[in-house]
Amino acid sequence: MSNKENEAGILAVLIERLQTIRLPRALELQAKVNRGERLDDFDMAFLQDVFADTANIKPLIDRHPEAQEITGKMIGLYNEITAKALANEKTG
């Protein structure tokens, strides 16, 4: 298997994981913080895992422009969640 085929397979798995696990969980967190709730330890662990994974796959994403739009949108969503969670911490 060539490196390009290997990377394409990895990207396919990452996109599937994004759609089936990460996006639904992110939308749950977004709804939670939009209701003014605080993130719990489980929520924070999830976000820490996401940020660590993002740093690890950044070189792969940089080589594949077709994946940059969706990852950019997800990063924006996580940014929105963390900003709102911080605001909730300050007011609650």
C-alpha cells in the first residue's frame, strides 16, 4: 500500500469518527454551554483529547486540503464551546 493510499484510509477513518463521535458530542456540549451550564470533568477530558488529537493530525490535514474545511469548522465549534464554557464559569 502506498503512502497516499494509507493517508487516504486514515483520513476516511478520521472523517467517519468526526461524523459519528466527535460532532454529536460537540453539539451536546454546545447545547450544554448555551443553556448556561458548566462543563464537567468528563466534558473537559473529551475536549482535551480532541485538542491533543488535532495537534497530532495537523500535519496530515495540512497535506490534504479536502479535509481542511471540515476540520476548520470543527475547530471553530470547539472554540465557541470553550469560550462559552469560560464565560459560564465566570458568571456561575
